[in-house]
Amino acid sequence: MRSQGAGLFAYAIVYLAFLYVPVLFLPLFSFNNSMFIAFPLSGFTTQWYSQMWADAAVSHALFNSLKVGAAAALVSTMLAIPAARALTRYRVPGGASMLAFVNLPLFIPEIVLGISLLILLNATAIPLSLLTVALGHIVVCVPFAITVLVSRFEGFDKSLEEASLDLGENGWMTFWRVTFPLALPGIVSSLLLSFMVSFDDFLIAYFLAGSDVTLPIYIWGQLRFPYKLPSVLALGAFILFVSTVLVVFAEWVRSRGLDHRKHKMVGA
Amino acid sequence: MSDETYLNIDHVTKRFGKVLAVNDAQIAIRRGEFFSLLGPSGCGKTTLLRMIAGFEFPDAGEIYFEGMRMTDEPPHMRPSNMVFQSYAIFPHLNVFNNIAYGLRRERLARAELQRRVEDALVMIKLDGFGPRGANELSGGQRQRVALARALVRRPKVLLLDEPLGALDRRLREAMQIELRALQKSVGITFVFVTHDQEEALSMSDRIAVMSAGQVLQIASPRELYEAPNCREVADFIGQMNFFDGKVTGRDGGMARIDAGALGMMEIETGASTGASVLLALRPEKIALSAAATNSVKGTVMAAAYLGERSHYNIDVPGLNEPVSVATQNVGKIASQGHEPGDTVHMTWPPGALVVLPRD
């Protein structure tokens, strides 16, 4: 019994190492005082970080990514709220297949999606820009947003909204006083998740960006110059840190919401 | 309590697809009355309540509050408030804000709002619970908060959708008494939905018994129990023995009925000569004795001792079903016991038999 537990523990350690050790090389070498990415480490430095921050192109690409990410997150979440509500609150004819259809972009390879969007934009003569990148990201973000929000709305007791109507509030005030606050954890985690999906995306942005690029495309371009590699590592480590914080925060918000719901079930 | 109709449900019909949920319901609820809608699940009682609240709208018929037509008004325009089966306590608000929720539109001064909510908390014996989170309440406390949240708005009618269903038995019995006392003290009309006949009998001024969308009988608890108007009501409220009978002649208000194995009897009823009728007899109206004249003889098939009372199934030659009998164990134990196989004689007072139409 005991040795079996130890075996499982070891398995878990190996599993986690397999997942995260490669990623951890990024921050490790970003502090290494050498141009070359190789062991042994030659010393600690933060020069690659200062070099990165000094580079105006980096901050410009970063700002572009933030803009695109914020727009994609906001629009896809706003599109997803009524959809998720309709799918959970009302018996929509063909609701299940509609949900599957909306989720389809998740299963289309991004490269296919990128090429088709590019063809569409060319055909309609819309010039490539950060706007087209954001539009492409919305296509991929909406399924994530709907999935997060549906799981949030599903736990809703329908009588909470009815109680609000019964207590004298109209439909609009009921949305603001009951529906919105209860859905807020789901909305926040939908925003964060959509933002991350957009921020991390390379392929779609690669196809749909004009001359103005997002951060992943900028990084890809920098890899051609060996002397820039350490500062790219610093940038990667920075992105890794921010992503981790965001994802952990989104998950915390979501599980806090679920907790809320669980308590209610137990109490009832 | 006055006899004035306060809430008038006038020939209301509601369909869900092909299902007839409520069929031509006609109920006049009086001011200040504790009125129950009683029936098995799926009988349409909750649909009817939701139509009174404004969550559903009738396909036909009208609903009047104090003579005012409210059939199509949304819930927030009606002078009623509801206690939901799940209580629907807002999980993101504390107890104080849950109770104050419906007072926002009244634009009360801060002190007045505070006073109204505090009074409501005192009424439900939860004073000091205002800052508690909704998740920190027990089932019984949630139920009280739901009550206070509805009553603080001073509704003309309080609608209650099986509010005691989620509580355990002891708490439910305590809440039945409290709820009844509360209704008497606030003096407003309660419309109470339940499938529990004991609950309905013990709390209500009047009860409407519903089945399959139909209102079968509207009467006081005593009348429903002593004089049900059809087999379904008789069957649903308490236990009942049924016997077949045939009217063989009439003498003034009395009908002479041939009840087969039970013999010939004279009962006051309007049934005409030649009519087949159903005779209903409550188990506890029957007295058992070892020997008696002018009685029905039978054999004890099964006996169950239940403390303050005993139940027997008595086989009577000529009857398909055994007769169920309940006796109070008031005397000494030795004088009470009837064992399976014993021959017993059944007697009942005149008037105990209820004559029902045959379905």
C-alpha cells in the first residue's frame, strides 16, 4: 500500500517535470551571463532584461498584442454572454448542435483557419492590419468564451431571476442586480482566457497581420539574429510569468464561483 | 376573516404543448384566508400558483386581484410576493440585503429601510443575522429569510410553493405551526402549494384539491375529510375503504342501499333508485369487537401495532378487497389485541358511510 503510494508520487513528479522543466529553461537562461544557450551557466545577469526593455520595437509589439488581446477578449465575451445565456436558460431548438457548431473552430487546425481567413480578406479586399488580426482572434476566442460562460450559467437557479422580478424589479434591473453579479466570475475568466488565447496566438496573427506585428511574430522575426537570442529569452520568460499569473487568477476566479454554487446546493 | 373574494381565478386554462396543465380552474380566494392548493406532483398546482404570480400566463380565463384584471401583468406589477421552493436566496448578498432587495424601488430613507428590515428579522427570529452571508444559513434559516424578503414588501397575497418540502420532518412540523401563527398575525392572504395532505389539513382555512389539471373540490379541511365529493378526493385525503352499492329504493331524503356483503342500509343521499354508487368508509370509524349483533363479520388477515393505534386488514366474505380498520389503543393492552385468524365483528356509527358517484 505504502510503496504503491510512493510509486504514484514518483510518477507524479516525473509527469510534472516532463511538463514544466523544458519551460523552466527559458527563465533559467534568461538570467545567464552568456550569449550562448548551453551549460555550464556562466553567471547571473539581468542585462538581457534591460536590453529587452530598451528596445522600442519590443514595447511596440507588446503594446500591439495587448490592444489586439483586449479587443478580442472584450468582443468575444460580449458575443458569448447572450449566446451562453440563451443556450442554458431557454430551451433553444437545436441548441446542442448549435453549441457544437459554435465550438467547431476549436477543432479546425489553426493553419487552415488562418489560410481561409486570409483568402476571405483578400477576396473582400480588406487590408491586413491589427484589426484583421483581432477579427481572426475573435473567431477562435468565441468558443472558449462560450464554454466558460455556459458552465457558469448552467449552475444558475432560474428562480433567482424570478425572485427578483417577483420582488418588484423589471427585466433590465434584474440583469444588473442578479444575473450580472452572479455571472461575473465567469465573465472575468472568459475575458482572461480569451485574452490569453489571443496573446499567445502565432499562426493566425502571422497570416492576418500587415506590417504592424504582434509580439509572437516579432519574437519569431528576432530568432534570425543570434545576438538577440538572450533578450528574446528574457521576453519569453516575462510572457511566461504574466501568462501564468493570469491563468492562475482566471482559474481562481472560476473555482471561487463554483464554490459559491456548491455552498448554495449544500445549504438548500 | 371576511367572506369577500380577494383573488379570483376565473376559468383559467393553461397548456404546455399538448399537456393540459390547468383545465378550467375556478377558485375564489377570500381576503385573509390561508388557502392551499393540494394535489400529487404534476397536478397543475404549481402552474396555477405561477400564473397567480405572473411567471406563466393563462391560455384562457382571467385572474383578478381585488376585482382588478391582472391576467397579463408581469410579476413586478402584481401585489403578490412569492416564497420559492428552492427559497431563491441571492447567494451574492447577505441576509440584510436579501431582505432589503425588494424595498429599493420604494426609495425609503436609510433609517426607515434599516427599521423595516430589522423588524422583519425580529419577526422571523433571526435578529442580528443581517450581516450573515447567504451561504452561512441552514435550510430552516433560508426558508425564514425567503419569508421575510417577501413579507417586508407588505404584499396583499403571499404565494408559497412547497416551502416546507426541503426541511426535515421535525423542522417542518415546527414551521407549520409558526407559518400558521404568522399568517394570523400579519392577516394577509396566503396561497400555499403542497402535495402533503396532512400539512394542508393542519394549516389551511380552505383547500382546493387538484388532480390532472382539474380542481376536484374546494372545501374546509373537515369537509374534505368527512364529505369528499368524489373517489379521487376521498382516496387522496387520508385512507378510505370503498364498497360497491346499489340504490334499491328511496324514502324521503334517505336511500335504501344494497351494499352486498355489508348488507342493506339506509343513508341520506340524493342518489336515485337504481343508481350504482360507491360507498366510502374511513378505517378509524369502524369499531371491532369479538361478538356483536347487527354487524359485519370478518377474519383478521393482518394486524400492525403502531403504538397509539393499531391497523388491521379484515377479510369479509363476498368482498374483493380486505377492509382496512384503524383502532385507537386507549384501553388496557390485553383488551385490545386482535390476532390474524381471529373472527371479528365490525360496526360503525350511522352517517359514517359516504355515498359517492361511480366513476
